[in-house]
Amino acid sequence: MFVEMNGGEILVNITVSGPPGSGTSTLVERLVDAYSWVSLNGGDVFRNEAKNRGLTVGQFSDLCKNDLEVDKSLDNMLKNEIDNPQGAEIIESRLSGWWAYLMEVDCLRVWVNVTPEECARRIQNREGGVYEDQLILSQKRQIDDKERYRILYDIDLDDMSPYSLIIDADNIGADEVFSIVQSKIRE
């Protein structure tokens, strides 16, 4: 069950990644409930750092776009957590699977995939707004993120090779996504 390395130390069990609106947070909530694991959400790290700096999330996002060192420092926090034997068993962030892969951590690396249209539909259901506006914002965010990760780390977010489980979640619900992951954990 993807939990031991480094002479038996228990590190991260699973990373969960996917585009905004793909259902990664819902999946993590279910994993925490089922296994009593501790989780760390990269989005929470981002929001907490914005708060610590006295900035809104939007202001902090702009700062990260203009000062890539800030983004690197946040990613270093996640990498440290992945490598921490007393750290969270579940790490959720867009790059957590990549970090675990590059750090050679033997864990389940999940990518939950949805189309941009499905992302926009789910975000609209969660946050409201006009579907077309959510689609434009979602696509722009994904393009910006892909470019930033390419510049910062030479990572291609379209490259799925780091992931041990890729789930196409366009036409399935949260229960089925959880069931697929749970089956993989039990292997």
C-alpha cells in the first residue's frame, strides 16, 4: 500500500492533483474520512501565505506571477511536507504528483482529469456566475499555470507520465472517483 520507503519511514501515501474544478478536494475529503489520514492542500498553503502577508488571494496571485521566487517558496513547502516522515499522508496540489515522482517517493500519484468545459461547469455550480465567463477564466488560469510551471521547473502539465493513476472524471461522480482510488490503494 504505497507507504514505506527510506528504511521503513512512513512518508506520503498519496498525492492528488488535477485542474481546478476536477474534484480533487472532494476526493481528499473522502480519503481522510475513510482512512483517518492527515491531508495538506496546496490551495490552503497558498491562502494562508496570502493572509500572512496581509494580501487577498487575488493580490497574492498577482505577486506570484510577478515574483516567481514566491511561487518557488510555496512549492518548497510542499516538497518538504512530501519528504517529512511525520507529515501529511495526502498531499493535494497541482504539482504534488510531479514532486513525489521527481523525489522518487513511492506513493500513489493520482491525476483527476476533466475537460475545460467540465471544469467551468463545476466551478459555476460551486461559485456561481456565468458559465461562459467561468470557462474563459478557467482556460486562462490553466494556460497561465502551464506556462509558469514550464518556466519555473521545465514541467509540462500535459505530461501524465509521473502519475500512477489517471482518472477521466468528466462523466463520473465523486463516489466513483473515490471507488477507483480506493481500489488502487488496496492493490
